Amino acid sequence: MGPTATRKSLPAFWTEPAFAAGGLDLLWVDVAIAAMVRGDWSAFERRLTEGLASAARAHTDGLATDDAAVESAATAFRYDRDLISGAEINAWLEREGLSSRDWLAYFERDLLRRQYEHDLEHTIDQHPSSTRQLLAAAHAEGVCSGQFDRFARELAQRIALAVSADQDVLAPDCAPAAGEERDTDRLGHVHRHWLEGQADDDVRWRFGRALRIERAYEQAAASVATANELQSLLEARQINWTHLTLESLSLATEHAAREALLCLTLDGLSLDDVGLLARQSITRAAGFLEDLPAEWRVPLLSAEAGQPIGPLPAGERFDVAIVTGHVAPQLDDPRVHARARSAAVAGAAERAAHALVRWPAVT
């Protein structure tokens, strides 16, 4: 891979436009601040902290970098984004303001975080990250993970839905709401280390606007999620929102799963019995059909209660499952109501954003 431009510092990245709404540019700092207001930023910071701590621990432990695994992850990233040639990936790095070193370091952190995933609390305690380290790694982490793009789209849709409800959340002279200054000061204090180089007054004003956007969005969302809209969505998604309870047994090979299925259907053994024979524990789970693997949905939905099903592909393994219950969706079920409301609001916000938001052209 050829050389790339000097990486872009986080303060410089913050000042670039992420998208335009209503003719006004929203900067990446606005995207980050909105995520902080929503409470979504903490998960990003936590994951980055885990990765940095894992990399530091690997260095202390003398653990050599798995160059082949890093290269494989980088290759998968490139093909997912149609960055096939060296020129294409170099152009992408140039556009994003990333060095190839920082790009590859992202994959190394991600691999090491998974390697230490069962001991992350101890890893973080023993290898805490400094603010300098967080700031140095955040740009690559946010861009390569796709998290910054997700944050941007979340903010764009919130603004668009609020504007579609005739709420002028982008006006520069909006009066602060009651308690807003207190919330602004608190959030600014908690996240100040991320906003290096930003003037205090400007940070305070942007936090205030983000708070107003969030309040306006919640009001607009309430007007969208009407009883009629929720009922219409329920009727359209009766199958996907069916709630299942099931028991499953995971086995290493398809042949082993077929043998287990024969033990259940021909020998009359219970799933617990087969689990003991296979020295594998039984997993008991519940969830909506649409959240299950696509290959599982048809056989699980059509199965009678107590009927063994399999083999069901599960990554590199195979499962045998038994459905213990089907529950048709009803709006008086809080889980279904929440899902219907989320779908109604997301659909309205996406339509509003399509009409209002303009994204930077990719060159």
C-alpha cells in the first residue's frame, strides 16, 4: 500500500461538515455532541477504551500481532466497500484523513479486544487509556467502525422529523428551555476532553441546540406514533413480530446435529438427555421471529410446539431446536408496542430526512 496524507487530527475533523439540513451545515462536532446528549457516545468511548487497553495488554504480555488476521479483516473491509485496488483504498484513506497505520491499528485493536473479551474489566483496570490516546485513536475508530456515520444519520433523521413537525430547531436564536443551561453545563463538563480546541461558548451553544433537537424530536415522534399507524404496522408485520420461546442445542458438525435429531424423534430422548450425551448445555431463549437468523424463521414458525427442528446453521456450528411457544403479536404487549412505535417513528424520520438532508458528494 502506498503512502497516504498525514492523518487528520480530531479537532480538525470536528470542524468539517457532516451533512446539510435546511441549507445549514451540521458539523461532525454537532454529530458527536448529539450522540453525547442521547447517551450513545458512552458506548463508543467504552469500546475504544477496551480496544486500547487490549492493545496495551498484548504489548505487556509480549503477544505478537497476528498480521494474517489483521490483513484478512482489512481485506474484508475493503471488499465490503468496493475498495478493490490499492489506488481505491489510498483514495479512501486520503478522503477520510486517515493514515494506513491508523487504519490497520483499528483492526488490530478489534481483534485483541475480542481475544481479551472475557477479561476486559481487569484489562482496562490494568491498562487505563489516557485522554491523549483516546483522541489519537477516535477518528479511525469512528470512521472504520461506521459508528460516526450511524451517529450522523441518527442526528439527520431527528432534525428532519422535528422540522417536518414545524419545529424550527435550527434557528440560531432559539431561547433556552427551562433547565437547559444546567444540562448544557453538565454535559459539557462530562465530555469536555473530547472537544479539545473548541471554544467554551461555542460548545455550550452546540450542546444547547442538541438538547432542543432531542426534545423537538420526541414531541414529533409522539405525533407520528398514532394508534392507527401502530395498528397498521402490526397488521403488516404479524409474522415477523410473532414471539417465540425455544430451546436449542449447539453441535460442532451437521452430522452430529442429524444424529441428535434422530435421538429426539426416533429414540424419544429429551433435548436435555441429548445435551448430556453430547456434553453440551441447552440454551433457552425468547425473541421475535425477525430477530432470529433468516434460515431459522420458516422452520421455526411452521413447527408445532415440542417438534424438534434441525440442523439449523449457526455460524460454523449447527443447532437442533424445539419451539416451546408461539405468541401472536398484540399492541397491548409492551414489547410489541415499543417495536411498532420504533418502526413508525423510524419510517417517518427516514422519509423526512430524504426530503430535507443533503449528504456531501463522494469524489
